[in-house]
Amino acid sequence: MAPKPRMAKRKAVQPASRAPSSKIASARKTLRKKQLALKARAQSVEARHRAKGGYGKAVCSPWEVPKGGIKQSPAYKKMVVRCGCTGSTPPAPKDRAGAPLKGGFPVEKWPPNVLVDGKRDCWLPDDWGQAVKNTGPGGVYLGWVSPEGKFFYHRRGYPSAIEEHLGRKLTALDGINGVRRAVSQRVPPGADKAFLNGCLSAAERKHVLDAKGFHFAVISARRATSDDGQHGIMLVEGYCHGAGIKPTWYVDKESLDDYKKLGLDAVVGGKLTPARNMALDTAKRRGQVCVQISDDISKWEYFDVEKQDFSGQADFSKMNAAVRGSKRLYISPLAAAQFILAKMRSSPLKPQLGGVFPTLNAAMSLGNEEYSTHHFILGDFFVAEPTSPCRFDTSMTLKEDYDYSSATSGRTAACSGATGCSRTPGMPPIPAARWRHGTPQAQRSARTLPFCNGSGQAFST
């Protein structure tokens, strides 16, 4: 009888490493170095042109080809930087953010001294373009091109400005499609599914709730009239739209009409804590999980990295290196909420509240457990079970989320605790959310998801 063929031994499938990667860190460092070099080069070229008197005139016509060629001009160098390039070749004009989204004056017919910008203002209508132009004294000017091909130097305040030309005021609603396009580039189709499949176990994925099971509530007030406020609002709305969800905006009575003019589903929520409680009550009445969101989150970011050992470190060098080498995933608010809830419901502690790390400093969170039940749950982004009886103290006007988090993680069995994730919306390993409080430069991020049980223990992701 012929001997049976020997079966080759299968190699055990090794789980993918979640340690910081020196390759990722090096690539990120090189990218940043190239971008800074391009920016410095652009500033140097503009400074030299200005020092030499520019083009020898007060005004440089859009149709004048700059001396030395357009590619050597300050405007071209600045456009390359604003496109986020790492080399000297920018995307094709039609592929830049400043190109008209629909209709508009064809970019191939724009004057030679008017370059399609790499950025786009949040209020700019779809059929308008944004441009970078060389000036006579040697500087650079940002302007806009109308559907008829006319170059505009000002948005408002002059007889020849855009709003005076159109006869109306422009808002972020006019530019919402540009914001949505930018969001879709950051969180492309399939990103959420890949994130949930890759970062949740098979058992945890059984707890991924459909979008209809959530009530998304944005708590806001008096931000619908300023440019910065409108931009923040439309970013949040854009992320939600991309995920197929329509949030309810809980706003102050005086601002209700301003929010509705932006096309938002807005209701009067009153002051801060009553608005938060109204959202919780609405979700409970509908049998939905409540997700509360700040009105100025700029992105949801997940740091896919395991806990690091930073013991004995005298400075932040190792921590910062770990952050640079961490794999980062950009996701929607829906995926962030689904992730947090799946972690909550798969935990034997059955926490009722989940949130994210409360600061932008990802390095501080990488040394923590990814999930724990002893963290403060930030009010800017949290997930609350409809079965929780806990509510916000309406006598508080500040730090109300501290009190709510403490109440939920207190020793009462009814509230059943809170859980935190240190890698999410605002946290490193889990989804992390970045906020734009105060000035555009003053960003905060929360990267931890806290879940707590009735004994006051905390569970974080």
C-alpha cells in the first residue's frame, strides 16, 4: 500500500503588530520636512521679489505673464504649498480644491497670472473658483473667479466685492459641497467598514449597531453667524452627511433661525445642561443610543497602537516618537460611536457611558490602557445607553460633564458606570476627536473612551 503523502504543517497566522513603526515615523518626518522646506522656499521667493520691487508697478494684471515665467513666481510657489505638496508639481488645476465644483468658468481659460488655489473658503459657492495671483509689488493675493470669468479681490465691503455683486450675503451653506468634498477625501468610502473590521474582534463586531439605533445630538449656541463658527458647524455636518446620518442641533432660542438658515435640523434646547438632558430624553423615548457631539470637532482620528511602556522616561522624546510611528485612521462620527458602543456592550461590566481621551496630547495616552473604567468622560463626544437614568445637573453652567461623568461612574447600581477609550476621537489608540475651540489654532482632542461600572471602576478603550 502506497504511503500517504505527508501534509505540510501550517504556519500559525501571527497577528499584525500594533507597535509604533519606525518606517511610519520616518515617512511622516520626511513628509513634514519636505512641506516645511517648500513653505520656506515660497516665503523666500516672495521676500526676494518684494525686495527687488516686484514687477515694478502697483498692479499686476491677471493677464500679464510674470517676468521669469509663472512657475518661478511667488504665487506659483505659494499655490504649491497650499496644495499640500511635497514636491514642486501640484495637482492638475481641475483637481485642486479651489476649482469650481459645478459649472463655473473653465479653469483652462483662466488668465495666466491667476492660479487655481489648493484651498477653498467654506462660504464659496460651487460655481466660483478660488485663486492665487501675483501682485505688482511682488507679493501674493488670494482672490476668486466668478462663473463669468471675472476676478474678484474682495468678498464684501467694496462696490466691486462678491457679495455686493451678487446682492446677498454668503454663508457656509453656499460652500457646503466644498466642505463635504474635503471630508470625503479624509474619510473615503469604505474607511469606516475597514476600521470596524480591523479594530474590533469578531465578538465585538456582533454589537455594532446600525445608524438608525443612534440619536446624534450636536449641542451648540450662538455660532451660526460668524465665519469660524459656520465653518466648524459645516465640518461636523459634513462628517455626519458622509456617514449617512442627520444630527439634531440643540441650540439656544435666540439663534434657532440662524441655524435653520444653514439647512440644519435645529430645535430649541435652551441652555447647556437642559439641552444635553433634552437630547438624552429624546434618545431614551425613541429607544436609541444618545451620541452627543461638540459643534466644532475638526476630525475623528484613531491611533491604532498598543499600550507603550514609558516608565523611567525623563522627557517626552520616546512618547512623541511613538506617536509619530503610530498608525492613524480617520473615521466618521458614526464609526466612532459604533466602536465605543461595541466595546461597552461586549464588556462584562456593561458600562452605560463611553467617551474619549480629553486632550489633544496623544503622547500622554499611549502609556495608558487602551480601555478602562477610571477615566473622565468628556462632553464633546460621548455615547450614552438609553437605559441609564443619569442626567446633567441643570444648576451647573461649567464643567457639567465632570459632574455627569462622576454621577454615571458613581457607586449607584442604577447608573452602572462609564468607560473610557484612550485611542479614539481625541484619544490615541481609539478613535480620537479634534476640536477647534477658541481660535482655529487652539485645538483640543480627546482620545480616550471611558466606560465605568457601578462600583466606580473605569473601563477605557
